[in-house]
Amino acid sequence: MQKAEQILQAVQKMGERRIPLTRVYRSLFSEDLFLAAYDKIARNRGALTSGSDSETVDGMSRERIQRIIVQLRCERFNFRPARRIQIPKKSGGTRPLGIPNFTDKLVQEVLRMVLEAYYEPRFRDSSHGFRPGRGCHTALANLQYKFKGAAWFIEGDIRGCFDNIDHEVLMAILARDIQDGRLLNLLRMGLKAGYLENWQYNRTYSGTPQGGILSPLLANIYLHELDAYIEDVLIPQYTRGKKRADNREYGNLAYAIKCARNAGDQKRVQELELQRRKLPSQDVHDPNFRRLKYIRYADDFILSFIGTKSEAEEIKSAISAFLKEKLHLEMSASKTLITHSRTEHARFLGYDISVYHADDKISPRSGTLTKTRSINGCIRLGIPYGKVDELAKRYMRGEKPIHEAGLLAFSDAQIIDVYQQRFRGVAEYYKFATDRKALRKLKYVMEVSLTKTLANKFKSTVARMYQRYGGKRTVQGFTYKVLVVEVPTKNGTRYIYWGGIPLKVVKPGTEILDDNNGRRNVTLSSRTDLVQRLQANECEICGSQENCEVHHVRKLADLKNRWRGRKEKPAWVTTMIAMQRKTLVVCAKCHVAIHTGKPLPARST
């Protein structure tokens, strides 16, 4: 049996060499590839959520994989409609989410692994969404590095991108690189599978399946056409000149300063230096110098441009025309804006983007005694105005923080941990923001809400909660006042903290900014022992080696709570708790007994 790593490495080499994919459909017959896919998606919370039927990850077995492979080999496999539900939006309204059944998820994950191995080496460095080793922060880090000195920002937003992807255009794009009719037919079936909403079947005429594992990758393949157009056509067209011309007025003042210094007129030198500091050393309106840069995350993109506003309008129109004519997509008029980098700010990935300009901010040059205006032209990443108040609103009633009633049934450690993880998520996301310290207000509101929640739970006061849980914690050489709960475990005492999260601005590392840093190889993450246990084919209850499958539970904590305090626990519960695993490899008989509550057979010797 060919290993999954060997298959993916071979496909990746074809992608690197720009060789069309041929006879790749037969790679889907690899059991090891399916086991790798199962190993990955079994850990997701949604694995135990059923789609349009009752099928979930529970009961997974090698026999089940073989049945899927037989269906694929005989070309009898069909994707089933996803179950569609509506998820509330923070801004109001809802968004659709499709939930496929587990078999479809498994096949989609296998397809995703194969296609990602092929297309990942071909994607551009300007693309950051839904790619291994990339994300929001790599996009922002590259933006801060590449967009220096920008005069204009062109914000791009594609209206209903994922819902409006044209199936025929997408299949034509795939057909350029995939010369395997069976694989293309399988992908087309996935796009046309439809969905069930309120138990009524609906066909899909466009878009990638909402909630589908393969959908983000298909969207990246589709929007790669936009990346190529901007980088291969627009950027060369709107980039010229090696450097800006020198500012003559700045040069004249520099000469006058030199003359005054030679004459010993220090007062005149100081006057002239103040005048010079207000001028750029280069001609910012140099008609022979243009620069266009581009960053995309999913369907959001932003460009920086050094040039005139009229040229920026031309670029915006060219992108809009390309999307409409070639990809059958439209840009959102309300969200696609051209903003001046110094007087306004652009919005990208939840950050406000602008350019610094302050002639009075000077710092010593490296290794010299002279000074430079070091921040002029640098990119500022900031928290949007009103965002902190918006986040704090959740914990307030009127002008005062209040307790959170939904957490009163939780343990002390759980309450503190919930607040800590919420704040840590916000603080981590805005780690590049120059005004990150503005999150102190949110921290204060959340801390008051936390202490009021604890006080409400114990019918006590906030002051007594500080006396009870107050402590100190040292992080990165700084000591913080925190709230702490000690939780005894088998391996010792575990400490659950509130606070102790530094709010110092994190500077992006240069290692993720270089466009030529080389693309990462597509490799499988380290396998868990789940696959090895399944391949061993031995029931972990009775020792049988016939028809073994995997029993899954959503949370081990739920299992512990359900049987807490009972003197006698079923053997499977005791085994899972002792193993500290959410999975148990069992034979078919034991699995039936687990779900029906019948006595389990004794272990064979």
C-alpha cells in the first residue's frame, strides 16, 4: 500500500514543475490517505454533528473506508446534500452554513490534501487566506513591510464571493491543470450536490458548498486568477523608476546648512534644520516613480499605490472589469474604496491601516550621531475606533459592568478560564496594533464583570473575591496582579489565571516578510496514535480482533460529569477515563452494547 506521504510528495513535485495532473484519481484508492484524512478531521468538534442523515464519525472503521474506496473505484460514489442551517451574525441577520455527512467530509478532506499538495507551490505569496503556515497575521506583517511609503490604499471586497463562484469557470480553471476526467467529474458532483433546508432539497447553481472542507481551497484556486492578473499585468504596468528624484528645495537647504556651519553661525544652522525637517528629501510627486503592491486574504484584498489618485481609480476599474469579465464576480461598491494614506485609514482584516507622517519624530541613525525622521512613510496598524467599546458592551448594562448569568453554574476555575481565553483571543489578534494598550479598558470591564460573576455565585462581594482569588504572576520579567484558582490534578496542581497578559506591541518578525523565503513543503502533520490503534484491529474492551471500529465522545469532561459519583461505572467509561482519550477502539458487538447500555463481554485471555 502506497503511503500518503509518498502520494502527496509526488503530487507536490508535479505542482512545482507545472506538470498537469494525470491519473491522479487512482490515488484516492489509498487506504493510508483516507486514514490520514480521518486522523485530521476526527479531532474537529463538528465530527460528531450529523449532516442530512444520522451518520457521524462514530463507528469509523477500516471496512467503512474500504466501502468508500470501492465506490470510488467503480465510480458509484455520490456526494449527498448538505444540511443547511442559519448562523446569526454579530451585525444582525444570518449566514448559511452547510453541514455535510461524515463520509462526504472524509472524501472532501482526501481531495483537499491532494489538490493542496498540487496547487500550494503555485499560489502567489500575496495570498494568505486558508493556506498552511499563513493567516491574518502573516498578511498584516507582509502589509506592514511591503506597503511603506504608500500614497493611496485601494480596498477590495468581492460581493458574495463564495456564493457566486461560477461552476463552469471554476471547472475550466481546474481542467487546465487536471487532465483526469474522473477526478473532474467527482469535483463537479461535489459542487452540484445541493443542500437540504427545512428538509427541502435545493439545487446549487453557483458557489462553493458552505461549510465544505474543500470550499476554501477551491475559492483560492478561483481567486488565484485575480492574483496572477494583478501581479503579472497591473503591477508591471503601474511600477516604474528605481527611486524617487531628489527634492531640489531639500538639497538647497542642505547646502545652506553646510555653508552656515562652516561660517560658525550655529543659530542659522538650527533655523535651517527646522525648515529642512518639514520637507521630504525626495520628490513625492515624481512622475517617473510608481509602485503598486498587493495583499489578499480570502475574498478581501488591499493594494497600496504610489502615484496619482486618477491612476488609482484606473487600477480599481481594471480590477473590477477583470472580476466581472473573467470570473463573473462583482466588487462591492460600498466596501471598495480608495483612501489617502495620510489623511484617512483603510480597513483590512479588522485593523485600521494608515501611513505615519510626523516631521518632529526623529531618532538617531544606526551607528551615527545624526538623526532621521524614522517613522515617516511607515505603516500604522491600529484598532478601529469604537472597537474596544463594542467588545466591552457585551459585559455591560448601561454604563456599568454586570455579571454573566450564563456562567453561574460553572466552577470557579471554568469561569476564570472563560474570561481569560476571551481576552487572550482579542489581545492576541490585535498584537500588531500600535494602540494595543487601548485594550486596558476592555480588560478593566471584563475583570469587573468576572469578579461580579464570582461574587453573585457565592452571594458575596467583589472585594471578598479579590481577597479570595488575588495573587501575582510574573510574565516576561514583569509582575502582574492576577486572579488565580488552584486545580488539583493527578500530575500536581494546575493554576488557572485571569490577567498577566502583556499588552506591549508585538513587532512582526522579518522571517515571515520575505517574498522569496521559499514555500513550505506540503507534509502531513504528525499522526496521533488513533490510526495506529485502529490498524491494530484489537478491541480495547474484550480483546476481539474482528470488525473493530472507533467509538467517539464529544468531550471527555462530559463523560466524567455524567458518571461522577457513581460507584459502578461501565467498563468502557472506566477505560476511556483511564486512557484520557475521547476515542475507544471496540469490536462491533461491544460498540452496540455501549450504545444500548447492555453488559459488555468479558475480555478474552
